[in-house]
Amino acid sequence: MSNAPTSSAAASRAFPLTPAATWLPATGTRRIAAGLSLAVAFAALTALGANIVIPIHPVPITMQTLFVLLAGASIGAGWGSLSQCIYVALGIAGLPLFATGATGPFGSALVPRALSAGLSTVILEKRPALCTLTTPVSTGAFRLQFDNPEEIALVREGIDLFERFAEVTGLDGYDLGLKQQGYLFCTTDEAGMRRQQEWVMLQHGWGLDDVELLPGDEVRYRFPHIAPTVLQARYRARDGWLKPKALTMGYARASGAMICLETPATGFVRQGERIVGVETARGTIGCQQVVLAAGPFSGVVAQWAGLDLEMRPRRRMKLVIPELPDIPADSPMTIDEETVAHWRPALRGAYALFTDPSAPVTEPTENVTPDARFAFDLLNPASPRSLARISPFWTQVWERGEPDWVLQAGQYEYTPDHRPYLGPSAVDGLVLNCGYSGHGIMASAGGSRLAIDAMLGRISPAENPFRPDREIVERPLDIL
Ligand SMILES: Cc1cc2nc3c(=O)[nH]c(=O)nc-3n(C[C@H](O)[C@H](O)[C@H](O)COP(=O)(O)OP(=O)(O)OC[C@H]3O[C@@H](n4cnc5c(N)ncnc54)[C@H](O)[C@@H]3O)c2cc1C
């Protein structure tokens, strides 16, 4: 007599039932049939649960999570997992179970808002991990010192969230690496002083009354690293920076979304004019809305739907000096208003950057090559863009020649007016959350909230200054 287990006995061991389900037959074909039926039932409940919203503050939840947990707890890990596989398989096969498809890390910033509308969300990411393209290259900085009230409001929403991130998301003790050490824009000439005075007056008029205008001596009194040549500065103490990777992972964790890595979107499925699904390298996903958040690739992806989205990717670089004892750890983001060279404390050293207005528009790419001249432009005191112009200690840093540095490069996905495209596009079923033009960290929360609210009709087009069909007026390059 053979000791080999029967297939039903093997299935019993592989898929044990929890004590809660001991009323089912312990072995045999009837048990498998019962387990399968329960798995199918829980798949259906999971889909149903996505549409039952509990509107608790600050992050509403759906019943979906409960049914996922119940599946495991009541019918056991094996049958429970099978139920979720069935749910995912049906969605991937094209049933419109997933209401929102989104690409990109800032797809995940969308999700709490989408959940509150009872939508279940799938994030597609073509690379093997989240947050590996533009976002981790960024300086992670945020400021309210903008030249228009709309962007101030957009970023303000983000800063409000960053300040209460753990509480709002329910991620107890979650650390964004938030530092609010201020943005200090320094000017060394009379024209710069006049421009700053006009800006600060405008900003105060828009209710941004905590921007200070500091005479040169007071700048040096508060920030001893600033050069005698600085005549004046504008300063807002609560501007600052955070860790972009921590922010993205926090958004993703809080979202509860299904995240599909190594799943490039390759096209759209249409029903008449409407988009009803996304083709991916791993199959098709049916959905009611697709949110496009593919960073510098958003223009290319929009083209698949026949949408001409004006996006102009340009290379932006960041100099990373991991260790530099000269850097005052409590100093603000220090910006030379005339050259736009700027630096801030980071790691045990600094990040330093400048915007090169002559950087050409390029194709979107996953491999942006840095150029060593960028580092010399910032570090060499003889360069007109040297950091030493307003912070003289950089001269000693250059003369000692000792710090290790590396360059990182990514792309700014500029729109012609340097404002993002947020909300439904001209293509039915395609919603935009892209074109952040270099402000995608600071504007991610406000922008994603706005895109979802516009998608759901919670705000009218007139209430959305970033709607994709706005009248677009070209703007000169922003200084940061
Ligand atoms: C040097 C530098 C400094 C910066 N500093 C700041 C700063 O201080 N503050 C600030 O607010 N902003 C800053 N930015 C801008 C900010 O980094 C971007 O606006 C932001 O990262 C954009 O995020 P994203 O999620 O839209 O794009 P990305 O981070 O590029 O993510 C897009 C994702 O979409 C994925 N994807 C693309 N196509 C597909 C597809 N077909 N299928 C599936 N997935 C796809 C990509 O793999 C990628 O992971 C800086 C940018 C640079 C380059």
C-alpha cells in the first residue's frame, strides 16, 4: 500500500483551515469544493468592500481591508490567499474592479482621496521598485515663497500634510525627515533688492505674511555664514525639506493600494472614445479611470491616447557632498537670487544645485547622465555661479579640495507655464496628475487631491486653476 497522500489530503495540508472554519469537512473533495466556494465568495466580498466607505477623519477607509483580513482569518491563509488571487486575476482579466489606475510614486499620493470615494486603486510601476526615477534625485525641498497665490495654496496643502503626516495617515511615528529651517533668498544688487521688496509686498497681500525682508546686517546676525556682499534677503522660517523617498513610501503605505511593480503600462483599452482599461506587459486591467502620473514619461503615455500634452523634459542635476563639517547643520536653504546657485544641509554635508536656463529640452529617459562641469561651476570660487559668492566658507572647502562628491541627475518635466496638469483631460477616462515642472515633491499632496476631486466632480473646472484645458501662457524659467 502506498503512503503517498491523496491529492485532497495534500490540499488539506497546503491549505489548512483556521479553527473558525472547522465546521467544514476536514479532507476530501467536499472540503476542496467548500474551500473554493468560500474563496470565490471572499473575492466577491473584497470587490464589494472596495465600494463601502467608512467616512472617518482624517483618512476614510473602505470595507475592503476588512474583507481581506477576514478572508485570511476565517478560511485560513491558503484559501484566503486564493480568494485574493481570484480578485486580482479578475481585475487583470479586464473586469472593472479597480476604479483607478495610476503610474508613478505620486500615484500613491492620490490614493487616500480615491479611497474616500469608494474607489479601489492599482498603481502600475514599470521599474522593480517605487521611487527610483526622478523623485529620489530631488532635493526634497518645499517653500511657500511663490510668485502667485494658486501655487502658494497648492503647496500649503502639502506642507500642512507633511507637518502632521503620521497623524493624518495613521502611520504611527512615521518619520519624513522633516526639517523646517527656512528658505533664505539672498541678493547682492540694488535691482534684486527692489524685486524682493515687490515680491514680499505681493506675498503679504496674498496672506503669506510670515515672509520677512531682512537687511544685510540682520541676515549676517542670524546666519553668520552669509557674505558681507549680501545686501538683503527674503526669508520664510517654515519653508524646508524632507526625505522624498520616505514621503513616497509613506504615501504608498497609507494608500493601501495594490502596487504592481515591474508592470509597464503599454497602451490603453478603449470602448468607443472612452478609456476603460490599461494594457500592461503582464495583461490588461479594466478600470473606470486612469490617472496618468508617469513623471517625465507622461507626455509619451498621453500620446497613446491621442492626447498631445506639452511636456518639455530638461536635465536637472544635484551635487551631493555626503560629509562636510563646514556646513552649519541648522542653516536654511541658502539661495543666491542672482545666480540661482543654492545649497542646504543634507546627510552630514550638503546638497547643492542651480537651474541652468540653457539646458535643452530632451526626450524623456530613465538614464540621465550627469556632467562634471556642473560640480565645478558650483564649487570653484572663480566660477560666476560659485556657492562661495554668498557663503564664503565654500572657498576654503575648494582650497582644501578634500570633500567627496557625487552628482545625480533627473529631469524636470516642464509645462509651458510651469504649472502641473491636474484633473480630467480631453480624453474620456484619462485624468492627469503630471507636469509638476520641478515642484512635484512640495505640490504632490495638494495636486493629487485636486486631481481626484476634479475627476469626481467635487470641484468645478472653474475652481481648478491647474485644469489641463486652461489657457496656457508661457512663463520664463522659475529660479528654482
Ligand atoms: C535635481 C532635481 C531636484 C529637484 N528638487 C525638488 C525639490 O526640492 N522640491 C520639489 O518639490 N521637487 C523637486 N524636484 C522635482 C520632483 O523631483 C518631481 O517633480 C517629482 O519627483 C515628480 O514625481 P513623479 O512621481 O511625477 O515622477 P517620477 O518620480 O519620475 O515617477 C514617475 C514613475 O512613473 C514610472 N513610469 C513611467 N512610465 C511608465 C509606464 N509606462 N508604466 C509604468 N510606470 C511608468 C517611472 O518608472 C517612475 O517611477 C526636483 C527634480 C530634480 C531632477
